[in-house]
Amino acid sequence: MNKKIFVTRTSMPPYEEFIERIKPLWDTHWLTNMGKYHRELEEKLKEYLEVEQLSLMVNGHMSLELVIQAMNFPEGSEVITTPFTFISTTHAIIRNNLEPVFCDIKPTNFTIDEDKIERLITDRTVAIVPVHVYGNICNIDALDRIAKKHNLKIIYDAAHAFGEKYKDMGIGSFGDASIFSFHSTKVFNTIEGGAVTTNSKELYDKLYDLKNFGIRGEEIIAEIGANAKMTEFSAIMGLSNLEYVDNNIKIRKKKVERYISKISPITNVSCQKFDDIYTKYNYGYFPVLFENEKKRNNIYEQLKKNDIYARKYFYPLTADANCFENKYSEVDLCVARDISSRILVLPLYPELPDEIIDKIVYIIAECV
Ligand SMILES: *Cc1c(COP(=O)(O)O)cnc(C)c1O
């Protein structure tokens, strides 16, 4: 009887609408390789995200891998990044033969701590890869200053920040480039998908090569590229979903407000703070912090018993992933380790019933 409640639920357009939109593919038989819908979605997203250039990709991870590759950093260079993120961010750096240098985060909004970056810079540092984690915007102004001063590139992992704005500008227009994920679990999805945004036409052109084996002409292979092209089915899913995303974000905001109003009176539980002056949010995630790891884990289990599947995003830190075999265990990440041990991301999506929100808060209140 109890339906399982997951941390998110994929947004899908009405079935008939999607079927109508994919019908033409049965005439053209053109299913991928920068087809009509790929081009159309690139244009629509450029407009929606208010960015100058946008290259669609097969997923968010390849967007990050390829934009890092496009920067041609010398092998073994150091990239300052946050460990409080999805593992993709760290993997993309290492898979480019670069060394991640983990910087601690701020307890306020969980993004990279700009005051701890400069002490990590060496003569091998080439870039910063910060993450707008949960859609919380990094201190862009400070990061810009640091990057200029030390001649570093900034590539934002904006996988959580679709449609967000900072100081009235599209979030993808900052730094040298940003990457977005359009995975099914994100605020906007193309089933699987992603994009790189940038102000540089040169970088856009390079990514066009890199996502298609480096092929520039029938007989010209200009780059050692990968295959990271978005298919026409995904592009059409994106075109359909784009029509509903504004309304979805509006409903998400209402759900978040309900959570906050119900949780704030409870002691020893703290919610996410929103900066409503400079930032337009997408309300993609609702993280809450508990007193300690034991409480967090207890609540996670209690919710599970009620068929409610909250997630310990982001625990463990990427720096502590098994595959790195304690290589980074001595790195000073005390804030990140503390937050990671106490945080829980609660279910949040447009169709999440208000009664379920109330039930979740009730279970939390009982536990604390
Ligand atoms: C989802 C996500 C990615 C990877 O995106 P995919 O589309 O799943 O490849 C990268 N970084 C962060 C922070 C993410 O949440």
C-alpha cells in the first residue's frame, strides 16, 4: 500500500506529446550526429540559460571530462576542487591525468571555501573546479579574483544549478566554462544528457570536435576525441521537458517552503539557507543537517522503515572513495567531513504530496 518515496522522481512530459514530437524521426531516420533537434535544443537552452555558447553532450560527466581535456593542461598539473560533490567531479579531473587538490568547504552553503584556496596553490596549479552544490552558488566574485591573480582557469560543475541566476546573469556564464547535467534525476532532464556552457566560441568549436572523435571533415581528424554526442531522442525529451521546467521549479519552491516552515521549529535540525538577494534558485535539493552522525543515520533508517528513501548526499566525500585507497585521508577537510557525516537530502520533486512532507517532518521530529 505504501508507495516507495525516493529522493527524487524524474520529470516526464505527457506521453502523447512526446510521441508526437518523435514521429518525424521515422521519416528522416536521423537519430544522432548533431541532427535537427540537437541544434534546436542547443539554441533553446542558450536562450533559457542566458549563455553565449552551449555544447550539448551525452551526459554531465563527459561534459566535464571533455571541457577539461579542451584546456590542454600539462599532465600531472594540479586542480583545486571540492570533495563535497558527486564522484563524477573528481573522476573527471583524474581521468584527464591531473591531480585533484581537495579544498575544504564552508559550513554555510557547503561550497568550496574561497578563503582556503590560495594556500593550496603551487606552481603546478592550473585550474579550480568548484561545484554549485545543491544549487548553492559558490562565491563567484572571490573565485574570479583568485583565478585572475594566479592565472588559473575556472570550470564550474553546475550540474545542480540548471536555470539558476546570480546577479541576474545565467549561472553558466561565469568562469571559463560550466557544465550541466541533464540526467533523469536532475531538475531538467534529457534522459541522460549534459552541456558545457562558455563565452568562448573557440572552446565551443573545440568541444564540437572532441565530442565527435575529433572529426572535422570526411578526411580530417583534428583532435583525439571521444564520442559524447547527444541523440535526437534525448534532444526531443529536452525540448518537451523545457516547456514544463519553469512550472516545476515554482512547485519545488512551494515544497521547500513547506519543509522549512515545518522543520524550523524543531531544535537540533537545521535547513539550508537561501540567499534571495543575488540568487535565483531551482530548488533541486533539500538538505538538512542533524546534530551528529548517529542522529543522521538513525533518521535515515527510520524514514527507510516508512518506505521513504532519503539520501546521504554527499557521504562519503569523494576524497574518501574506496578507489583512492586513503590517498587523501590526511588532507585537512574537517568542515567537509563534519558536514558529510551529518547531512541528509530529503525527498523533493514537484509531485511530492504535501502529506508526505508532513509525514517526513513528523518522523524527524519524533527521532530528534
Ligand atoms: C549528476 C552530476 C554529475 C554527472 O552528471 P551525469 O549527467 O550523471 O553524467 C556531475 N557532477 C555533479 C555534482 C552531479 O550531481
